[in-house]
Amino acid sequence: DGGTGVHPMARTPGGGAGFPLRRGAGQARWAGERGVPPPSAGRDASGPVSTERLSAVLFDLDDTLYEYAPCNRAGLGAAHSVLDAYSALDAGRFEALHDEVRTSLAQRLAGQAASHNRAIFFKLVAARHLGREQPSVAVEMYARYWDAFLGAMSLAPGAGEVLSALGREHALALVTNHTTEIQLRKVARLGIGLAPEGRRCFRDLTVEEN
């Protein structure tokens, strides 16, 4: 039942906490204010948080190793352009339909990775706008969304250095509740899926949400 700390090397571009470190048995439990490193236990006044007693380090992916919002904006813009070309639809109405569908699926599929599946999002958005199922449009929206999303992705500043430094001494695991195929594409895009040196090792642990 470990606590959570934040390595001071790992800050998001906005200055918030990035790259949470889960402390194993024997470490002080800490769940301090966002962006504030743990108190003196395990670190001196000038140095980083000690990771000597950690056996593994767990990382989230979305909005941790890269910034999610600009990627999602790019993807939604690309999906909207597909539907708009098929049957005129302004951006505001598209966003409203998308949000309606997303909220509905979150309720109906609560706790399931399928609640994140953009193929379902776009199938329902297209059907509501067109008044009928249109699989070819939904498929193109899905493909264009992820092409644009992945094209906008870049590894968060400092993330590569943190992963390399920790990976020399500890096993690293990537934990995600999204669908596996897309998360693997994100990992490949970010270039963090290979483990050529030391004990750096990524394991895909895609699981359903609890």
C-alpha cells in the first residue's frame, strides 16, 4: 500500500506534477500537494527523491508522458472534416454531438475500456447527424482522428531523460486503461517501447478500469 511521490526531474510543461513514482513497502507514504516533492524522507535539501529502494516504477501514459489536449483537438478537427465533407456540419454542433455520445458511453460502459473507443464515438456521432448508420464514414473519421492525434504527439520535455535514468536501475511499467491497439501505437510514436539498455523494460498492462 505505497504512497505516491513526484521525481523533481519530471515536471509537466505547465509546472504540475509529472511522472508519479509509486513507493514500495518500507517507504514513507506521501500524497502531498500537486507539484510539491515529498518532504525530507529519502532526499536531502538539494538532491532528487531517492529511488534506491524502489523495485519498479509505474507510469501512466495519457497526459503524463505527452500532452493530451492538443492531440485530441487535432484528431477531432480531422474527424469533423470527414463528416462535414459528407454532410455539412458546423464545428459547434459536431462538438456537442461528440460530447453527448461520450457522456452516454461513459455511463453505459462505465469501467470498460470500450468507453474510450473512438470507433464507437464516431459511429454514433455520424448516425445521429446523418439519421442512419454509415459505417464507411465512421471508419474514415476514426482513421483520420488517430492519424492526426498521433501526428501531433511528442514526448513531454524531460520524459526521455527521466525514463533513461530510472530504467538503468529499475524495471519500468506502463499502466493504461485505454484500448490496447491505440496505446501501442502511441508508445511506438513516442519511441519509448524499446529497451536496449540496462534494466529498462516496458510492459503493456492495458486493463479494464476499476
